[in-house]
Amino acid sequence: MAVADVAADSLAALDTPCLLLDEARLTANVARMRERLSGLGVAFRPHLKTAKSLAVARRAMTGPHGPAMVSTLREAAYFAEGGVTDLTYGVGIAPQKLDRVGGIRRQFGADLAIILDSVAQAEAVAAWVAANRDPSCAPSCASLPCLIEVDADGHRSGVAPDDAGTLVAIGRILVDGGAELRGVLLHAGDSYGLDDPERIAAAAEAERAAAVAAAGHLRAAGLPCPVVSVGSTPTARFAGDLDGVTEVRAGVFMFGDLFQAGVGSCGADDIALSVLATVIGHQAAKGWIIVDAGWMALSRDRGTARQAVDQGYGIVCDPAGRPYPDLIVRDANQEHGIVALRPGSRAALPELALGARLRILPNHACATAAQHACYHVLDASGRVSATWPRIAGW
Amino acid sequence: MAVADVAADSLAALDTPCLLLDEARLTANVARMRERLSGLGVAFRPHLKTAKSLAVARRAMTGPHGPAMVSTLREAAYFAEGGVTDLTYGVGIAPQKLDRVGGIRRQFGADLAIILDSVAQAEAVAAWVAANRDPSCAPSCASLPCLIEVDADGHRSGVAPDDAGTLVAIGRILVDGGAELRGVLLHAGDSYGLDDPERIAAAAEAERAAAVAAAGHLRAAGLPCPVVSVGSTPTARFAGDLDGVTEVRAGVFMFGDLFQAGVGSCGADDIALSVLATVIGHQAAKGWIIVDAGWMALSRDRGTARQAVDQGYGIVCDPAGRPYPDLIVRDANQEHGIVALRPGSRAALPELALGARLRILPNHACATAAQHACYHVLDASGRVSATWPRIAGW
């Protein structure tokens, strides 16, 4: 059998809808990011919130134990159990979660750090450290490493980078309370709203400058700040200079998606993730092809609706991953996708018979992957070579 | 301890974000729908695509074996294994899925019916029945019950109700091929875009009339059509007359959500589902309260954005489920929700300290529930009385 036929047969054996991962693209995306960041002289802490898979993590991380970033304590426990011990939990800590953090640190010997941006959180951490101090423990186990979250661009959380009073107050409470003040952490989330390299580079420079300023306030007060952590996929892609930064975080870059392609931080050809679907009907008069991938399989993410090119619920490709001209998922119900030409297109609607297989490139890799329990991994010949499980929940 | 304190303690023990289900509201929503449909003289086939839980199904169905509707074959297998044997799979069949359908029918003795809307599908079914005919089998096992999907309103799939030629051609191929022609099935999906009872009642009447017309074409050709199945939560809520219809399907009504409240098919007080979240930060200058429920916990569904009242990512309530005036989730990142007053509100921002618990009413119950692995069930006193698992995938 020809190689292409083996690959098609391999896909034909899968129940649809399901999630495909092109391993060669994943590898290339990781190599490109590593090379960039190593050229800029900073460490790389991949964010595992997109992948939520040990197999993917091992390909993305610079070593088997990390560093890595997680978005939930469920991820922290899962990756720590898999040997990833250098972890930062990247959502501001709630006091109720400190026992779970301590449990993961103890159970797996994990260096799991937390982030916080308020005096109230610092006081909760200090109280927790005091209550959980165990003289028989090694210092690494008795303490709790903390990074102060700093607001790079008004996007979400964080202390203002010029609010020296709050930064120092938080740092002092942590240090005096026996926690470990590890540094500052920023996320230039507003860079997702941009779409040209110059403006993203400017956002990256603003993120860097804010990080260095905040670290400077801590150091000027005699507080430690060994780690200066920044990152988002767009700023990691276009940062020109990372002087004063020690590590960069990024996650969605591993897979890429149509939203990131719209921002310019990857090309549509770099997207490693797709949803395999089957044609289940036609509404010929309307030019609709109905497929069995609805928003449950694709996610409800319509992030490209606010970009220059609205990709609907995704670009439609043939089983080999080649996009059909102007063919997108125009609308989606829970388990139905309506495939049609883009509004205004003069392309010909391809003839896709009942039972034909399609691949759909996602708007947002984090959201689409989250709808699935595993990746069906495609090797360089397009054959399904492995199934990698992924986790969900908190 | 007072009852309210027991309830608060019960919620405090949960890790957030997580999914809460108010059992009294679920029970009331089901009772209301049953009473309506029994008053209209039709059978009720609840759609289990929202709940995906046997415990919920048992409360929604009129009997332990069904009838019930499912949106995936994974649901079909799960519910059949749980004793629900009267099932219809409500997504147009792909030929590749017929073996799984046959397997579920055989393994669990399930009367699992499929739907289709094309001659190509009917031919695939006939070919499958011919290839799988087993003379030693009971007729119920050897055949395959099929409903012809009819298009009520141009929403998605289905044969046009006045296309007698196609309806009869499909029916004839099924009957001649040894499959069981069970009837017609419609879904007035466009009713989701309406927002007043009169127009929804008109959509329900259009759905009924289309169903009766399509059934008439089959019967006039001497074909059987015992089942005439219609339904959507809005049309089930407002249908005035269901003459000629044998069964009604609806699913999201069990839980309700803000989108259905916007349509008018439930009140915000009827919504049984909420996401429990914890306050993890503040951006006081902006009036933002940051919580640990982002779009991963709430879903990316922004269906209310196209309604008269945009609910953001959901209405924010206190732990007892009472909405705070004008407080919504204004924006969401993967694991962060930004809680703030509605644009233009003059209400006071409530003081919600670090660690405080909130409940968020969802835009779309089907999408929000799908992000979680279980329901934490609240009894009438607000205490967590049970944990009900739910399934995902295909």
C-alpha cells in the first residue's frame, strides 16, 4: 500500500470527532521557541495548560524535571507525579489551596511555587508557613516559594510595577513570615489583541521594563528577587531584548492555532492540532456540508471573530491537513458543524460525500484540546503512531 | 450549628472551581415539563446531552428504561449500560458508526434508533442491515430503527417537509432494505434565537405542522410512520397544540441557563446549575474582583451576547445562590474570571474578601456542564448531599 493510503487507513480507523496532533509540527514549534529564547539568554518555562499531557510536556521542556508552568493544582499534581518537579502554579493563590500546594510539594518532592499580588495573600501564606513549619523538615520542604505577580498591561491581575510600597510590603511579609520570596512574574495578556510584529515587540519591551522595574523595587528594599519571569506566546515570539529577565513562559505556541496565526505569532502551516470529523449530511441548496464536529469537539471559542479574518469555528482541511480554499466551519451546534465557504467566496465547494473525513484547524488550541481526553498523534507519514492521554479538571 | 452555617461549611469543603446542582430546582423543572407535555397528550423523551449523568437521567425520564435522547454514541453506550434501553441517537448517522450502533443494541439489548436525512444514508443503512442480518436473531436485534430527520426551520439538517419525493425515497429504501422506518424527527433550533412567547409558540406550531406534513407524505405512500418527534426547550415550553405529534424532546430545560432565561423559557430563579468559585484577587481601581473560575470552568459560550441583556460569562451570586445586584463575570481568561458590575450600573460593588466563595449562573448549561467531571448536588438546605459523575467524549 502507498504511504498516503496507509495514513488514510490509519485515520479511517478512528471514531470521530477526535483530536489529532501532528508530532513534526509540535517538534518544530518547540525547537523554534527554544532557539529564540536561548539566543536571548533566558531560561524557558513552557506553560503546560494547553497540552495537559506528560508526553507533550517531555517534548516541550528543556529537561525531564522542568521547568514548567501550570494553570491548575490538578496539573501540578499530575505533572509532579510524572517527575516534573520544577513547577510554578500561575493563578493567584487562594488561602484554601495552600494545603493542597503543601501536599503536592511533600508527596512528590516538588519545588512547586505559587504567585500572589496582595498583602492579604502574603499574610495568608505567612500564617500557613507558621502553622506548617516542621523542624524535622528540610528547608525546601518547610518553606513555600512565592513570586509576586506584577501587572504588565492592565490585562488582569498583578501589582502595578511602580507601586513600590505594595511590592515591598508583600515581599517583607513573605520573608519575615518564613516563606521564600523567589521573584516577580508578569503576563502581557493584552498582546493577544495585537496583530503586527512591531506592536507585539513593543508590548514585549513594556513587559520586560515592568518586570525589571518591579524587581528593582524589591532589591532596593534589600529583598531578594532571583527570578524575573515574563511571557505570553506573542511576546515570546517577538521580544527583541530580554535584559534583566531570567525566564520566559509560553504555552499555546507548541500547537499554534488560528487565533495565534491572526496575531502573527505562528503561520497556519505551523498549527499542530486539528479535529478529525466525518461528513454526515448536506444542505445542497445552501452550500452546507454537515459534519459531526460541533462546538463540543471544537470548543465555543470564537476568538477570531474579533480579528481581521473571522475563521468561524475553524479552517477545513483534507485528511492530509491541506486546507480547502475558503472552506470553514461557518456555524456549530453541540454535535453538528456547518461547513461552508467563507462569506463572499468565489471558490468551488468541494465535493465531500457522506462519510468523507475532514480535519479542522482550531481557533484556540487551549480551548479545543480541553474538549478531548487524548491526542491521536500523527507521525511524519501522517499515520497514527500513538495515543497520548491528557487530563482535565482542577 | 444553624442550617445556613452547615450549608456554608459544606460548600467550603469543596475545591474550586466546581459545578453545583440544585436538586430542588432540577426536580421542579422536570415536574413542570412533564405536566405540560402530559397535558398536551404527548410522550416525553428527555435529551440527555446536557446532563450526561445517569443520576440526572433517572430524575428526568418518565421510566427507568427511557425514553431518552442522546447526542453521542458514548452517551448511548453509557446510558444503555445503566439500563436506559429506549434511546434515539440524535445526530445524522455516518456509515462508519453503524457497527457501533449495532454493538450497543446487541450488548445491552437496547432499542437504539438512529436518524438520517438522505438517500445516501438510507442506502448505507440498508447495506449494513443486509450484511448484518442474522437469522438466529430476534427481529428486534436483526433490524435497525430509523427516523427521517425533517428540517423544521432551515436551522441545520433534515429533508424539507414538503419534499415528498426524498422522504418517500428514503423510507422505501429503508423498508425494502429490512430496516425499521420508525417515523420522523424535527428540531426547531431557530427558536433559540427568539425571545417572546408568541413567536416561540408560532415556531412550535411551524415545527408541529412540518412534522405532520412529512409524516403525511410517508403514510400517503403506504409507508409506516408511528413516531412523530419534535422538540427544543423553547418550543416544548410554549407549544399550544401538539396534534399529530407523538413525542417531544428537550434537554437544557432540566437545568435552565441565562440564555434560556433570555429566550423566556425559564426564569433566572429556575437555573439549577452554577459554578462555585473563590475570590483570588482585586483590582480595586477598576472595580474588578478576580475569581478562580475562567472560561475553562464556565465555558467559552457567550450566547447571551446576542440577546437583549448580555450576561458576560454569567451572573454572580452569593453562596446561597442569591444574585448580587448587577454583578457579572465581565471577562474570562483560561483560569481567571473578572467579576465586575454591568456596564453603566450604579449598584455598589459588594465587598468580597480574598477567599470568599461565589456562585456563577451559566450562559449555557450544556457547555458549562461539559467542562466538569461531576455535579456536587445541593439538597433543599443548601448542603452538598451527593456527587454525581458525568461523562464526556464520543
